[in-house]
Amino acid sequence: MRSRFFSGLAAIAVGFAGGIAPAQDTPAPPQTSAITTQSLLEELIDRDAIARFPSPAYTCKQFSSYDRASTTISNSETWFANADYNQYLRTEENNGRKEWVMMDVTGPGAIVRIWSANPKGNLRIYLDNKPEPVLEAPMKAILGGTGKIEAPLSGIYSNGCNLYLPIPYASHCKVTSDSGEFYYQINYRTYEEGTAIRSFQADDLEKLSPNISVVQSALTTPPRTANEPVMLYRGDLAPGASVTKKLPPGPSAINRLWLNVRAPNMDDALRNVIVRMGFDGEETVWCPAGDFFCSGVGFNSFDSWYTATKNTDQLISRWTMPYRQSGVVMIENLGTKPVSIELAHRSSNWDWDERSMHFHANWRQQRNIHTQPRTDWNYIEIKGKGVYVGDCLSILNPVPEWWGEGDEKIYVDGEAFPSHFGTGTEDYYGYAWSSPKKFQHAFHGQTRSDGEASNTTRGYSSVFRTRSLDGIPFTSSIKTDMEIWHWVECDASFAASTFFYAIPGATHNRTPEPEEAKIGILPVPPPLPPFKIEGALECEQIVVKAINNATANPQTMDSFGRNKWSNESQLWITAKEPGASIDLEIPAPGNAPHRLTLYATRSWDYAIVKFTINGKPAAGEAGTGLDLFSGQTGVAKPTGAIDLGAFEPVDGKFLLHAQITGANEKAAPPKTYFGLDCIVLSPATPPVK
């Protein structure tokens, strides 16, 4: 991507006239030593390694529990299927036990990341077709940081369990658990044939303990250096003004970039202030400052491997950004208010070769996306050769309900079906269960969450994921999409910054969006009033007269869709066995007969329930046994109006008795739950005889 701005910098930046011709592919040098667990650990914290195209070459793909009903984009009903758990390659018998197979791949390679929301059973990793696993332990301990692998290589972050320990294998890898019904993602590399690899060994954790300690420390300790930063600019930027600074002649690489921004409204300022960078005659960075440094919306304190914020105004980039001859940094203020900035950098020499790549950062915003029908929202599509290394996503959600059921879909080198198909937006970013809790890790985090205090996701959320060993190489193209999959129909706004390295000459579909950046931060709409069914007596507010072998509690239902349950909630009854019951005492508006209309819930694990009113059977199926199974795993939905019949009150009340009598054979365990939304009373016509 070129711009008029960078076309006019030829006189300022050495070598900008005419640009630099793309490097020609040349044979990779012969491999001098085998890839090992130790070498991958060293690569994990080598900031320069990711700026060179991989040698030996590899692909990076993903196994996950995405819904297997999603087979083709041409079928919109199944393409966005959401039963993204309990999906495996197969089940098999090993030594008399049943195992669920998550991954089975042939060729030299390495596991570089494993994630789960609810790890279960014992994880087993079999390498090179050997009958016994090289690693075997409770899955939650391995991924959750309570076993031999500790944080940050393993740990739980806002409910998401993550493992970043590399596990190389020479010829084959199979990953299983002896329990099912969980979510998972496994990112792995497959190297070109003939690549020498020493497979992970059972005693590697003990032998490599000193190396692992170095990695753990590096990932949690901000880097220190004796070299002082070089100040490029200190001063004010008026509205519409910019400052452009030339970097030292190449070959060189930026190791650090510091930008201090001071303004009365930091939310707007960090969207209005634009970071632009060019290398060797090509503009490769155009991104609002908050998004470039992964702070997202506004200034949010965090510290990660590649980016960080400090104090109240300092943003830090630790990406290695090499260039062959020339480099330029420009800071532009698109806002209507002046800002005060300080810009500094630190650079080092760089051995430019045919594998060296330029760093790219781009940004896209789309306001008021209608969440129905569901769509795939494109972050970026790139043509060329390089490595995709991360993204930062900010969302303005106008309602409390969850916005992020959408799966990532990443297509590499023209794939017809994505080699990365995820299980949810928060899963991609390393957390789980739509958690609004802020967190930080070396490679992922939630830097902003306006709904954290209210335990909702209303307002602004900003999340990021950056990559080291799980960077995705591409030789001709890559396309990164995220599903817009919201629990309710509304208008939400999305903004994504993307980061990648590329051999000079790469192109993409993201052009600068100054008009979007000028807007600053959109106001959060006022909350909507809760949906109400006319005349509803809310079951969660009705007096529980008696309860037998069960518990009853209010349950918020907005996560299953807004404007479906009266008062956005229900009374949730949980029991362990059939026969359990509950009695609700409903006040009658006088002594005249009334018709009772029930609104309840169907769900995947709900029971068959029989109802009586004042000891008399309810009308229809409600009186003989109402099946409240929803018919689909993961789906809860309202029943609509259920006529219970017309009855005379007794002592000014209607006593509603609900008893579990059994369950649909297709319902999920425990099959002994049900939910009651509300009751509507209306005068009986004709009167009860």
C-alpha cells in the first residue's frame, strides 16, 4: 500500500525514490542442527526471529472443537453453527480405556499452543507412533498452570486455560483425553519434509528446567537495556498537524518505539492520533495509536511481550522492525483538540537478507453493524509472502448480552476451507465463557472491559492476541475473518488492528480510514429497558410456598437472547432426580375465576414437568407431562404461551404445583432441570362451571 504522503518523502528518506524491488526467493540454507524443545523455547523469546521468514519452512494450522455442521459458506444456516464443543476426530480404545482424539497429524512438527475453556480428563500426547504417551497428566493441571508447567507458559486467564510450552515431534503427533464434552484449540506447526527434529522427551521438563526458567522470567519481566532511547520529537501537535522523523540509515531495525500522549480526553486522543511508518519507500503502518499499541480504546494499563503502557501516558512497542535502507515515522493528529506528544526510539544494526521482512500494522473500523443475519467480518486480506503475527479488537456493545460467539476463520494460501476455525471470539483471544474480567498475559489480554463491575459485556471491550511460535506463515496470501455472532439482534461497532511481517512488495485490502479515526470514541448508548410480557407475574418474584428435593433461584436469561424472557430472567429449578417439585403461590385479583397462561423455557437438559393448579390437573400436555427439552444442544428458548386452563382461586390464591415426571431420552444430563418465566392471569370467559 502506497500513499501520497509517502510518495512525497523521497527527498527526506534515503532510498525512497522508486522504492526497493521485492526480494527474490532463494533456496533456504541447509539446516545445521535439529529443532528441539530447547531451540523452540529460545525462538519463543527471540524478538528478531519473527522478522525473518521461517527457515526451515513450516505451516501453522489448528485443530479445534468447532461445530462440524459448518461445512460451506454457501449454507448460511450451518456456516455459523455454534455447538463448538465435544467435537473430535474420533474416539478410540487404548489399553482398555476410551480416549477422545483432538489431534492426529503426520510429519515433522510441533505443538505451539493448546487452549481450553473446560479441560477434562487426563491429557495424553503420543509422539512418533509410540504406544505410550510422552506426556500424561490431568488436562486442567497441564493447561492451568498447577502441574509441572507453571505460568506464563501455562495458566488460567479470565477462565481460559492456555499452554504455550512447545512440544516438537519428528514424524507424528496424536493428542487425546480420556474424557469428552469440552472445548479445545491446538495450534501446531508442520515443517517441510526432511526437517531434522528431536521429539519432546518425557524428561525434557526436568532437563530443561533452567531454560524454562529463563523463558518464564523473560515473559513476565519487562526487558532492560543500558541503551538510552533516542528522542525524535517533543512538543504539541495542533489539530490537523503532523510530525515526520527520519530513522538512521539502514540496514537497521527499530527495537523499541515510545510514544507519550497527553490530552484531556485520552479516549479520543488515542483514536485521533495516528502512527504512520514507512520502510524502504513503502508505507506499512497506518494505525490509531491506542490500537497500534494494543491498548485498544483509551489508555489501559498492561504489559505484554510486544506492547505495553506505563504511567498514564506512555505507550511502548517492542516489535522488531527491520529495513534495508530507510525508515520514517510520522505522528499525525486528526482530532479537533491539540495533543502533547513525545516520540522516541531505539535501533540496532540488522543483517538484511532475502528472509528479512517489513513490519505492517493496519486498522479497520465499522460502526453499527447489524448483528442479524450473521456475517464473517474481515480483519484483513493480504497478498504476498510473510507471517501473520496478531491483532487487537475493540467492540462497542450497546447491550449487556454477549457479543463474541463468533469464530475466527483464517484462510492461508488460497484455502477453500479455513485451516484455523475457532470456537468463539474470546477463545481466540485466550479467555473463556464471555468473561468481562480484564487480564494480561505475554501474548494475549483484555485491556478494557466497561462491563466488568456489572458482570456484563455492555460498553467498550478491547482484546488482543499476538504471536510468537504460533505466528502463521503464508507464501501467497492470508485472509483473517471473525464471525459477527451476537446473542441478540442489535447494532454493534467493531474496530480491528492487524499486525504482520511481509517480504517487500506485499499488498492488502486495508486502506487508511482517516474519517473513521477522526470520529474518536463513539458514546455508549443508554441501556434499554428490560422486555416485559404484558400482565406478567414474574415467577422469580412469586412466593415459593414449598419445594421438594430441588433448589430454585432467579436466572438472568439475556445470554440466550434479549427480548425473549419477561424481565430478561426466569426461575430456574434444579433437582437430582424425578419426583422433585415446587409450589408457587400466585395471588388472585379477586374471587372470580381466571385463566392461567404459563411462559416457560425449553433447554437441552430440561425435564418433563406436570402441572396442577389448586390440586387440579392443568389443561393439555401441561397436565399430563410437558416436555421442556429444546431439541438441540446448547440451545435455550422460550416456550411461548401455554394455556393451563381456567380455575377458581382458593383463599384468594392459585397454588401452582410443578413436578418432574421424567425426561426426553435425547436430553442431556442431568435431565432434571426446568425454568419458569412468568404467569399471566386473565378473566375466564366463559366462567368455570
